[in-house]
Amino acid sequence: MPLAFLARRALAALAVLLAAPAVLAQTGAVVGTVTDTDGEPLAAATVRIDNTTLGDATDVDGMFRVAGVPAGSQTVVITLLGYTRVEREVTVPAGGDVRVDATLADDALRLSEVAVTATRRTEDISDVPRAVAVATEETVDRYAEQTSDFSATLGKFIPNFTSPSVGNDVFTATLRGRKPLYLLDGVPLQTNEGVRGATLSNIEPSVLDRIEVLYGASTVYGGGAPGGVIQFFTREASEEPLDVQVQGFTRNYLLEDRILDGDALDFRTSATVSGTLDRFRYLVNGALETANGTFRADGQRIGNVGTNDYDEYALFGKFSYDLTPSQTVRVTVNRDYRQPNNLFFTNEVRDEDRLADPVFFTSVSVPVETAFSYDTPISQTYTSGNVQYQNRSLGGGALSLQGYYFDTNFQQGGSDIRALIAANPPFASWPGIWQTSSDAQQLGARAEYVRPITGQVLVTVGGDVLSASDATPVTVSTEGPFDAENRFDGAGGVQDQGAPTDLVSGGAFVQADFEATETLRFTAGARYDYIAFDVLPFIPTFTTVAPGVERPGGSGTNDGFSLNVGSAFEFVPDQTVYANFSQGFSLPELAFLFTDVAPDQEISGDAIVQPQIVNNVDLGIRGRLGAGFAYGLAGFYAFSETGSQIAFDNESGLGERVQAPRRNYGFEATVEASPADGLRVGADLALTEIDADPDDVGEFRPGSSNDAIPLTTSLRGEYELPAVDGLTLDAEFFSVTTRDRAFRTLLNADGTVYDAETDGDPDLTEEGEPLRADGYIFRGFSTIDLGIRYALPAAALGGVEGSLAVRVQNVLNESYVPANAQRLFNNAFFANRRSEGLGRNVTVSLSLDF
């Protein structure tokens, strides 16, 4: 069997990797103290030894110690958010210590943050030869004062990520027009089936240290990341024996000069307890949230997406123990549970909806006399465990081992589509009343070893294995209980929205970094992936190809290599240009790839599934001009020949695999400046365009606006009032332009692009309309947010530090439809799920650090 074969092969590869003989090198230590220009100690500064994974963070007294440093000449790099970077050349004695004391000056700009994403080890962004981005703890906290829903905020501070949505819907979210891989401390937040439901609500904002983005296909990570990697990193424990942080949050709506009643109030509170006891460090966080109705600009309740009205309970724990000064074991657990708290509403598209364009119809949530009830209750659960071992001084290098497990289940609310079925004969065999759900588990492990070969060459080798299962069952209900008492009884049996699959994969990679000179760096690597999958027997529900008829399933294997090569050159001090070529190897989302497979279609080998290989090129420049201006500009081009999909003849019921060549291209531009004391301004500009050849006729045409990301602009400013110590004002303008490029492109019946000069009259649809590349127009929108934060004086609170923030989102109370909702336009059923963005709302947040 392919799964057993792969498991033996992957475990053997890891055994060889981990059993490599360790040759102990002579080492010493680097010790010292980090202070600011006033001589005050700086805590949490990062101290690392260049070209290694060795490092430490300063304690509350600004002190650090990095042990196990190879003897000889070394470069010590010291960084801290808001301060200038310091580098020191030292000679480390064998068996002894060398002292480095450093003073860091203030630096208001934040474009030279430390990044981990590019090579899975700590390094400065300026050294990374590809496009990366970092959202610091300060940025995460500011947006968490608006909402705990990252799907509503990621698009505001991650350029070329799908624009903000409502209700934790990131199923169609992309990075540069392709699906990214989401990781929480290295644990995937999605499976091959994709991102489902409230995936990003499984992340508690109050425990995050930063969010890092690696743009473009990844050789190092694998795991199906054709668009890039978005990593969420949690905070480390306090250096004090006991530290307690409490945060509170509430929201209400100020619409048309009135405040809504209590049904509109949201509440969220979280508490974090952390500390260090000798070698043991701990961090425990608990969060409770009650979210009531969401409301659009005209005051009507937004139609339910996911679970708009819910109670959420979250628990997070992170524990680490230093076995020796260079060896650490870390255990992380995460549990999140969400359930609805109000089932007295249903979605409805009203004739009096003020948006006159039928394509732009949106739903509202209207009350019902009898609450909906479910024999299979609605809920969303996520449970994960993560164990890591690090040895930072093994044979002159560093070893990292990780094992993880997660289980997620999303039981959605029910739907009644009987009217849609009656109006569309091809859907006649679909069930009329049903609930969908998703159930996924993953068990995985990773191993990495990083070692400097010479003073200029650093090599990383690693491997990973993964076992995953995905299912999307559909529970069918009967009409009687639903019509009489709004009850989804599930008595009609269970079918499948997508094919249930088991997948086992293994990969191994090698990455080398070469510093040719102090200003010129090269990097190159390769990865091999082997993937085997089993498709279990299933009954597809929502298909026009023999719905309700069982498919026998099948199995297949895929394998292949991916490569990367890049270079970064600091052509003048603080100005770096870079170029990078990288490939990504992954499988398409198997669960829905097989939905339209005919009953007699064989699923075996690579007859249907072909790997997606994305070739990505980045060209960019980043740097600083003086102490008050920083910038970054990246252009990209990504091409894939194999986006495998199935084309069907509904009359014969036969399926045929076709290729879908596709290219993505665009740019990200970022500018930050500090033109005066206390004033920071910044701007992001980004665009992702897509061309595709879905009919494989050798002619590209504009891709769908469902995947492309129109020109997006973010302008922000922050000002610390000199007259009031601790008071900061901020503002943000966010805008997405309209995109109708594919809608304006007409096609001939054979799929080629229509040319008015040579093709005569355009071919028409059955309705007499011209054939278009895509019928979807993305309507742009703009919002303005304002905020004020006050750092509470510790002296007035008995030594307790804290802050109070008030924020107003959508100040002008604009009506708009988020990107994820705009794609739902084809018929009344989809329009019934189409939701508007939030109207003007006010949030108040309080944070205390005891």
C-alpha cells in the first residue's frame, strides 16, 4: 500500500538524518548587557550569533548569555523593536567568555524586524533574499483592539492578502492570488481540504508576539503553500516569577447618530499568567467572548455567516524547560470552542434592499418566532498539541525536533434550498434541507539541523512527515420537523460535500547560505516531496454528475523536486536589492477535486491528480534613508502549468482531466517615515493580477476577480501628543479599487479571446449575452478608522501598567461588501449568504499588566 510504503520511507529518512554523528567543537560564551542611551537596561532584546542559530533574549536587567558559541571570530547582532541594530565583531575563546555591552538608540521605524519565515531560523529581514513582511506585537495589539477576528484585519496590514471579510470566512482568501499556508508556532491551521470556517478564530490575539509572512512558493516549508506562508508566533513567558496581564474589549454600533441596543454589544476578556522559575517557563491564557449581532451601515442586522452570534471559550498554554543551557523542551496546547448563542434569526434578501444592482444584493438577518434547533448541534472546536526539542550546541550546530497534532470540527448552521432546487432542474436530486460540517485531523513531525560549515557558509538540512484525514459530511434533514418547528433532525442520512481523504506525505530539504562578502549573500536549496492519498467511498451531494450515487474512491501517489536560489546585495549602506527564484510543490484540494467525478471514473495513480508546481520570481529593493525614512518594493511573477481540474460532459457522465496554465504577477510597496518627533506615517500599495488559460487553448485571458487582488492602498498615521504624556492618536485609510478586467474580456465559443476586427459578431450565451472571460465584477470600497490610546500612569495605579484605547471603525459609515461575500452572486441561494461589511462601530479596550 502506498501509505505504508511512504511511512517506512519517511521514517527511514529521518532516522538517517538524526543519527548523523555529532562532532563536538570547542566552544565559548558571549555575555553582556544591553541598555538604552539613558543607561536604562533593555529587556527582550534579541542577541544572536550571525550565521548560526545561537541566541538569547535579554532579561529585565538587560543581561544576556549565549553559550555554545564556536571558538574564534564571530559577529554578534543585537536587535530590539523601536531601536537601532548593533553588530559587534568578537573573538570567542575556547572554554571562556567574551563580553559585549551595547547601547541601542531609538529608531521609530519598523522595517528591519527579525524574520524567521524565510529559512526557518532567526535572521534580519535585510539579509533575506526574497519578499517577507513582519507585523510586530504592537501592530497585532492595535488591530486586536478592533476585533479578535483576523480575517477582518489581516488584509489591512498584509499587502496582497485578500481584503477584509466578515465572520472568519477565509475559505477563499489568497496571498498574491494563491492559497497560503497558515502556521501557529509551526502547527498548520488547515489541511489539504483547505481553510474552513473560523480557522483564524482559533488564534488568541493576546498571546501573539508577531505575524510573519513569506511571499511566494516555498521550497523550505512544503506543505502545500503555493501562495506563501503566514506564521503566527506566540509570546514567550515573562522573565519575572509571576506576571499577570488582563485585557477587556467591548463593541457597539453608532449608526445614523444612534447607538444600538444591547443585542449589538460584544464582550471579550482574556487573562495571561506567565513567569520564569529557574529553568522552567510558563504562559497560560484563557479567553471568553460573547459576540452578538453584527450590523451594517443602515442598522439592519447582517445575515449570518458562520456563527455571528456566539459564545467562545479558549485556553492556551505554553511551557518550556531548559534541560541544559543549550537544550530546551517546549510543550504547547491550544483549545478553542465556539457555539451559537441566538438561533432566533434567519437570512433573507429583501426587495427593499437599498443596493439596486441585483448582483450586489445582500442578506439581512430577520427574526423568527421559533428558534432553530439541531439534533446535531452547531459548534466549532479546535484542539492542538505541539512538542518541541531544541539543542543549540550539537556538533557545532543546532538541532530542532517538533511533533504536533490537531483535531478540528466545524458543524455549520442548516440551510433550506428547496426554492433553489425547484427553479433549477439540474439540482432536482439535491437534498433541500441540510447541514454541512468539516472534520479534520493531522499528526506530523519535523526535524532540522543547522550548522555553519565555514565562517561564510551555513547549511540547514531537515525533513518532515505528515498523516492527515479530511471529511466534509452533509447531514440531510426531513421537511416535517423543519416546517413545523424549525428543527434540523438529520433523519435523511449523511452524504458528503467533498470526498473524504486520507493523506500521508514526507519531505526532505537542504538549504545553504553563503556570505560571499559583507554585502553580498547567496542562498540556494532543494526539497523532495512524496505524497500518497486514499479517497474513501463517498456519496457526493452538491454535484450535477449523478448526485447521491456512491463513488468507490481510490488512491494515488505523487512526488517531485522543488528548488530555490536567491541573492541579496547591499549596494550602498542600508540599501539592499534582491532576486529570488523559488518553486512550490503541492496537491490541489482533494476533497472538492473529486466532487464531480462520474461513478465509473477511476481514481488511481495520477489519472486525475497532478501536483501543482508553482515557479515564483521575486525582484525587490528595501532600505533606509537616514533615521527617518524606510521603504520596500517587491515585484513578482508566478507561473504554474498544472492546476489540475476536471471537465465533464453532463450527458455522458464522463470526466476528463484538463490542464489550467496560470500566471500571477504584481507588486507590494511599503513606505514608513518619522518626519517629526512622535509622528509616524506609513503607506502600503499592492496589486495581484492573474491571467489564465482554463480551456488549454494556448491563449491567456484575464483571470477571475475571485482570485485576483485589485489595487489596494493603506495609509496610516500615528501621533504621540507632546502635551499629554502617554496619549497617542492614530488613523487609517484603507481602499480597494474596482476590478472588472475579466468581465470586460469577451470570448469566442472555443475559449479564445474575441477580436472585433477578425472574429465578426461575438458569440452569445443562451440568454443572448456575450460570452465573457468571467461574469464577476469586484466592486471596490474604502473605509476610514480612527483611534486613541492612553498609556495609564503606573504611579497612579500602584505600579500596574496598562492602556485604554477607543477606536471607531468605518467612521463615515460607508456601505460596502467584503471580497469574500462579493463572490456569492449567481442566484438567490448564494445571495442569501451574501453579507455586507460592518457599519460604524466603536470599541473600547482596557489592558492591565500587574
